[in-house]
Amino acid sequence: MIPVMKPWLGPEEAEAASAAVLSGWVAQGPKVAAFEDAFARRVAALHAVAVSSCTTALHVALHLLDVRPGDEVVVPSLSFIATANAVRYCGATPVFADVEPETGNLSAATVEAVLTERTRAVVLVHQAGVPADVDAIRALCGPRGVTVVEDAACAAGSTYRGVPVGADAEMAAWSFHPRKLITTGEGGMLTTNRAEWATRAKRLREHGMSVSAAERHSGGGAVVESYLETAFNYRMTDIQAAVGLVQLSKLDAIVRRRRELAARYHELLAEELGAEVPGLRAVRDPEHGTTNYQSFWVMLPDEVAVTRNDVLARLAERGVSARRGIMAAHLEPAYAGHPHVELPVTEAFTTRSLILPLYHDLTAEQQDTVVEELKAALRLPLPSH
């Protein structure tokens, strides 16, 4: 079976995790601090706060903005369900906006269509690593006092107008789940250029303690902490951070390789399928940036008789593990009855797109197999070679 994705992990990560265990410090400690510093430098942010997941990073970000019941937060429905759920954690209302057909991202036009006087924030997702047009949405939201929080879960290594995604973000949330380019097993990061937000976020992830556990243990004397506000247990461990430091050192190589593989997919799809399946589209760089190709999605045109699920089933039978395209939260049972505007592009994406295998050591032969089997799944004749 050709998997859809697998992390690039090796003996270096195993040794780093082992060293953290043997150090005696396995909870949040010096490795977490080192990972925060290194990650902030890599994405050109001033501050980074390691947390237990991207979901918790989004929750902390909205908590810092004092999002509360009665407030609205604009989100794409076309995103993993955690994007909308983080809004509900605050008691606020997620408001679904549609996305651009070219990128799968929110645009200024789709956001403006759902803004109200109750809108407090927009969670702007860089979907599947494709950078969204942040400047256009900030220009729309800034004069209205609406904060843009970037959901960069998939976007480590992507760029926007020549700088890393998230470099100028008020706040950006990142994921280190195994489906992402770099992984710590589970884990996330919140980055910001505001020192006061970073300081409070570090308290919020650790029960609101006035002094962190690391500071207490390294203080050399009796330290009595206080608890300044009701907060959360959203910490990352030193074991995870040790792995994250090794993974971060590989990020540039991972992005280069994925972009090479994506370019070859584009060539193969154009040669094998382009003329025979007019309208077949695949993810590409937008004009304003570069994607890390966290996922390589293709969109089936309406004219193709087979359904996306038929294609997935055929691929699985033939040993190719593909996945449905990006989910639409408004179509899930958790959001049944949740009011929303019409979302035609979102619904087309989620029903007509699929994700093809892409990972660091994918071979040319495996890529050939994926494209040949995709062609067969679309009920076209197999290539002659």
C-alpha cells in the first residue's frame, strides 16, 4: 500500500527523545523553551508559546482576545473541525464563510459577506499549506476593529509575499500532528509579535500560575506560586520538544522535496490526464506566495461521471491510500442546524476533491503508479508505457 502521508522520522529523533528521558526532565522545561526560540526564529515571529495542539493554540488566541458568548468569529467551513470548535470553546458563534475556488482559502470578499457588528475576529486558515491573502483580509478587518488570527496548522515552510507565513501575524497557531510537515507526535505552537500576549499565553497554558514549573525547580530556593486566573493545562513536554527541534532542522529539506514531488505530479497529471479530463485541477502556488504542499489535492471536474468516493475506493483496492479532500464543518453532525450562508465553493471542494500520496521518500515509481491508478479510477484507458 502506498500511504497518503508518513512523517520523516529517524534515529536522530529517537536519540533526542531518549536524551530528554534520561535527563530526568520530561515535562515542560528547557527543551520546550529551546524549541520555542528556534521556531520563532524560523517563522520570523518575536515570540512563540508551545502548547499541546494547534486546537489549544487557537483556543488560547481567542481567549487572549476576550472572545465570549454573544461574539461572532468568522471561520471557513472548509477546514478541520477544530477551527470552528475553538470558537465554540469560548461560547462564541462560528460564522462560516465561503472560500476561493483556486486556493480553498477565505478571501476578503467572502469574509466581508458575513461580517456583522458582533464580529470580533476572523480565523484565517492557510489551507493545506497554501498561503491565504492575509493583507487583503487585514485591510478589510483592521478598520472595523476585527482581529485576524492565522490558523497556520499546515503552513510551516510556506511563504507569503517573500516572508514565512505568520511572520507578521497578530497571532498564528501551528500544528505538529503527524500529518504535518514536522511533527512532535501531538503538539502545537502559538506565535505572536506582542510580548504581553506571549507572557499571558504562557500562564494560560499552565493553569494560570504566576511562576512556571521550570522556574520553580530551577530557582534554587522556596518558590510559592499563585494562580492568577482560571486557565488551562495545555503544556508540551520536553520529550516532544526534543523531537521538534530535530524535525525543525529538517524543515527546509522537507519543503524542497515536497515541492519537487509536487512539480512532478503536475507534469504527470498534465501528460496523462490533462487532455482527457478537461477541468481537472491540482493545488498550486498562489500569486502572493509559495505552498509547502502539506497536501497535494486534486479537484475532479463535474463532467467526470464517477464520484470522488468511487475514485477513493478504486485507489484503495489497487493499493493507493488517498483521502477525501478537506472536510466542510457545516456538513458534519456536530454543526447540524447551525445557520450559515450558502457555501457553494466549499461544498464543491469537499465533495469533488481528494488528496494524493505525498511524503519525503515517495519514489518516482510510486508516483507513476498513483497517476496510472487515478486514471484507471476515472475509467480512462491505462497508459501504454
